[in-house]
Amino acid sequence: MLVTITLLASCVSKKEKIPFKKGEFKTWAKTPPMGWNSWDCYGPTVEEHEVKANADYMAENLKEFGWEYIVVDIRWFVENDKAGGYNQTDPRYVLDEYGRYLPAVNRFPSAKDGKGFTELANYIHQKGLKFGIHIMRGIPKIAVENKLAIKGTDGITADQIYTTENQCEWLKDNYTIVAGKEGAQAYYNSIFELYAAWGVDFIKIDDLSAPIYHKDEIEMIRKAIDNCGRPIVLSTSPGPTPIDAAKHVSNNANMWRMVNDVWDSWWHIQNLFKVSEKWYGYNNAGTWPDCDMIPLGRLSIRGERGEDRMSHLTKEEQYTLMTLFTIFKSPLFFGGDLPSNDAFTQSLITNKEVLKMHSESTDVRLLFQQDGKAAITSKNKTTGETYLALFNISETDTLEITVNLADLSLTGNVKVTNMWTGEEMGESKNLITQNIAAHASGLYKINELK
């Protein structure tokens, strides 16, 4: 395998670092983060002008609804990556003298002269948005092979802190960092010092959760973020994060993937219902189980899965996906190319009532999930409203789904409103019953009548 390395000197201003207190990171994402990620439409090939176009669209059309993060996904440091997979034959990596990846200048021109993502982050910040990046856990293989120095150490080099054990199975850029080795924590500290100087607000880190849960590296990452002096929201990826690690991951990350990549097929949605059953009760302020990116709108312009297309999900399936994501309080990261949105796609991500539920609701509960029927509820303690989502996740044309109001802790008469359409559906006393078509759903706001 032929690889090429370009070594550049980092050129970013230093800022005073004030370490954060233990657990303070849970205040950085009190509501589930909302943003855009480049993966679903551009895979590992996104370029600066495309990131800016999506930021421009978000600032103009989505920021008022709570959308704020713009995230550059995987392999922004490779000059010659490709769609539909990764170039692992002759990748041209860009690193600095301390073994830290830098953006490929041919894709991100503003990164010239060692400036990294500073100018792109500034562009996004000036629009009132936040900037994020993706990395893989570990240390670059090419840093190990070239015995590059680790910043902040007295002569420790990359070849002294790594192991080939448990290397990522699907992307071979990095080696595992051995916790406890002299220089191991220093390397993670050095990369987050760099990202903080760039102005990074969000980081998605891959290969942390499956097939092995990398507890030691997660703890090193948590420590490095807390010491970098900038609040950087941490997203661990991909899934499935093991449920027996729930306490650990919620004590170290702001969000974590429950599943592997979700694409625009009904099977992926059905799988989300199955997997999410284990995670109710863990969606708390600052720490969120993650359903993955939202595979809606225009996908795979140069993506990983399939051809350039609008989402293959039917309209009813798209409603079902958005209803599940929002009532479950998953982080919302749109995967399609935002400037390509049509009116229907736009309506799914700008419904004020639905997004208010997503942001403000608490006490998310699964009432039942059996025989192709599912019901999820939550409360808005500020307004007193109760939310109810009903789903037909079977292949049966239509199912009658009934919920007893007593199971929602409601007594007396209630008024029911369809949250997607705003239609008032009348009053009810004991039961709410709806006929739901296959793959479809209903989302309702319930107000008690005095």
C-alpha cells in the first residue's frame, strides 16, 4: 500500500486554557443538539464551498428553528479520497509535525499556511452557527511510522504510545492509543488544544463504541476536552453502543450512537424502534442516545450508499422517522444537502410545535411496542401538555391503535391536536384511538380541559 504524507506547521493562535469541572460538559447540550453533517451527501469527499453552502442555507432558513451545528465528517485530511468507499490504496494524508491531522488544502483552501479550520470556523460562527468535525479514535499510522514527536512531552514519539490491537476494522488510518503509556494523554491533549484553537464546537469520534467499547480512550478524550479550555460537545460513534456501558458513556459523552449508519430504507427505521427500546430513561439533559443522522432530502451526491437521489423513504415513512427522532429526543443531524431541499423536506424540519416538543419535553416513555404497534409519550412541564406518538411499524395495511388516557396520567376530558398539521381533532374522555396505515404514524398534543 502506497501512502503519502504532507507535513505542515500548524499556525494558530494560542488561547488561555481554563480546565472545566468534572461533569460540566453536561451543561453544554441541555437540549438535543441539532445540525447538519456532510456524511450522507458527500461521504469522505466534502469540500469547503459545499460546507459553506449548507451553512448559508442553515443560517437563512433553519437557525430560527434551533438548527445550529455544521459538521465536516470523515477524512477531511486526505487530499485524494473517493466516494463509495475510502481510498486506502494510496491516500495522501496531511499532518503537522506533531502527528495531528490538518485539513487538505486542495479541498479546504482557507486552511493554507497551516491555519487549519480557523477561517472556516470563523465563517460559520459569524452566521451565528457552530462548527464541528469528525475524527477517528487513535493516532495516525503514518505518525507512528515516521516517529513524529508528541507535543507537550520531553522526547516521546508516536511509536511509543500505540498498539496494533483492536485497530478499526473498516478504516486503517489510525492505531489504538494505549492508555497509561507516557505521552498517550498528551497526544489527545494536543489534538484538542489544536481543535480548540481552530474554534471547534462539536466533535464526532468514530470507532469508539463497537464492536468493542473503548472505555480507556473515551476517558482520555473526556479529559482532553475538559482540559482544552473550550466547550466541545462530544458525540461517540458509531453504534451499537452496548447498553451495559450506558452509565459510563453518559458520564463521558453528550451523545452516543445506538445503531450503525441509518439510511433511507424502511428496515433501518424498524431497527431503530427495536434498538431504542433499551435506551428509554437515558435521554437526560446534556446526555442523549443518538438515532444517527436524518437520511432525508438529497443524498449521496458523492456519498457512501447508492446514487445521487432524493430520499427513498415514502412521505409517511419520513413522517414516522421524524416523529420517532423528535419524541425520543434524539439529536437531530440532517444528512441531505440542505440547499437541495424541496418544500416537503423543509416542512419536516421546521415544524415549530414538533421542535418545541423535541426541545422542551421530559419523561419520555415507551407505553407499548408489540404486534406492529408502538406508542411513545412525553410531557411538557412548562405548558402542561402531554405528547403522544402512535406508530404502525408492521406490514399490515391499517391497524387500530388505542391508548388509555389513564396510562398518560390524564383524567377527565382532553383536547387532541395533530402536531404535524395543526388540525384540532376534537375532545376525548377515556381513550385515544387512531387508525394508522402501514409504515405511518401520528403525533398528537393533548391538553386537559378544565
